[in-house]
Amino acid sequence: MRPFTRRPVVGILSSLILSMMGVAASAQTAWPTKPVKILVPFAPGGTTDILARAIAPDLSKAFGQQFVIENKGGAGGNLGAEIVAKSPGDGYTLLMGTVGTHGINRALYAKLPYDPFKDFAPITLVAGVPNVMVVNAEKAAAQKISTVNDFIKYAKANPGKLNMASSGNGTSIHLAGELFKSQTGIFMAHIPYRGSGPALLDLAAGNMDVMFDNLPSAMQLIKAGKIKALAVTSSQRSAALPDLPTVEEAAGLKGFEASSWFGLLAPAGTPPDVVSRIQQEVAKSLASAAMKERLATLGAIPSGNTPAQFAALIESEHKKWAEVVKASGAKVD
């Protein structure tokens, strides 16, 4: 009988380890084997859509599969968020979530068809943006409105005559307007749309009077002179429009702040390695000089943080906006 030695055991263990490494490697490279859908829960033309379409080409190039944008607007982003929440956690359906879908809506809606915490795996924050108070340019000129205080004065002198557009119930665009109404004591009828794109078109056409839109989606119309920017709703001025005051500066509304953010999420149960790989490629895309320049012109601040950091942001934003919703009295049944 041959004496027992460790050499065969070592050889067997080595083979097993190499085999396991091979399985792990093949499991990681098995995704994606088909196109990946990024669902945007608003109509085309808004900031959510703009940012999703900005990063999709780099993800397609990095993974060798198309990352396709699908717009599914409705219910302040809830319709699209619910679709992703109920999709398989296989990495083939992602959500471009917002401060509305994951920071505001749980406090605003009596019944939410998804759980923003339990039903999703946060991937990364893509960008943060200020909102901007914009009015129809022709109407503003006719009514001699050039500042926030001019607008407030006109609104108080013409109660019930102003319509406020938004990208949908529960969005930061809606809540910024509600916060403005509560702090100024003016009334404006809220008209929700399925996204910023159609709302902005109606504002530019003169069918709406005011909107507190995300800066990136409003920027082109501001530069074209179709709509007039009165102030940004963030706590600090935007580098994209440095001469534009904040609402707090312009009207003395202390503590007024309503900014937005946008980030990628996957359904709960998505493999952690898939989540990690997507986050790394998004971060790489956002760090490129070309992307930084592109987003800067839109007034967006790129991020690309880790899944854990994004999850912490979602939790803190939910707490913050729950207080804003309570203070504003806004509710959606």
C-alpha cells in the first residue's frame, strides 16, 4: 500500500479551486447576453430621460449589448417604478429612479404600488440637479414680471388665474411648487403631466403660466428665450446660470430648497456582481471629460457613487421629503 501523502490532496484542492474560479468567472461573464432595458418613468424630453440617454451608449459599449431606453410615464413615476419593482432580478430591467419615485412618493401617496426600499437594489446616483422657476416669456413680458417678487405680486393680485405645470404628482417639480405656494400664500392650480417634456411645451406655448422644472430639461428653452428663468430652487446658485438668484435670495423665503436627483436601480434580488459592474461602468462614464462637460452645460452634477452610498441617500431623502410633504399639506390619493 502506498503511504498517505498530502500531494494528491493538494492537487485535488487546486483543481477544485481552479474549477470554482472558472465557474465564478463564467457566471460573471454570462451577463448580459441580451439587450438591457432602462425604464424611464416619465415621458421623453425631461431630465430623467436626458440622463438615461446620456449614459446608455457608454454602457452599451462597455458590456457589448444594447442598453435600450423605454419611457413609461404616469402617476408621478409610480407606474414605471412599479413595473421595474415587479420585474425579475436578472439585470435586464433597470429603473432611472428619481427623488420623486424614491424620496417623495412614499410620503405623498396614500397607496404606493411598490416599496422604494424593499423592492429595489440601488446601483448608483447618476446626477443631482437644481430646479428652476420658469414662466412663459411672452406672458412675463406682457405682465411685467422679471423677478420672483414680481410674480408673487401678480399672483396675489390675480387669485385663481395662474396654472402651475409639473412633470407629475409627487415629483420634486410638483413639490417645489407646493412649497412655494405654502411659503408665499398664493394659489396656483396644479396641472400634472406625464413628464417635463410635454409640460414644458405647453409652458412655452403659453398654455401654462409657471413651472419649477429640473434645470437640464428647461435649459434649452431658457436659452432660446421661449421661457424665462426667475430663480433656482436650490440652496446655492447654479454654475450653469451663475447670475440667476436662488428663490431664497430673490424673495426672502428662508430655507427654501427643492433640488432633484436621478439614479439607477435594479429589482431586488439582482446579483450583487451585476449591480457592482453596472455601477463601475456608470462611474467611469460620468468621470470622462466629455460627460462632465456635457452635464455641466445642463446644470447637472455627476456622481457615480457606490450602491451603499446611494442607498443611504435614498433613506435620508425620504426622511427629508416626508417633512416637506407634511409641511406643505400636499397629498395624492
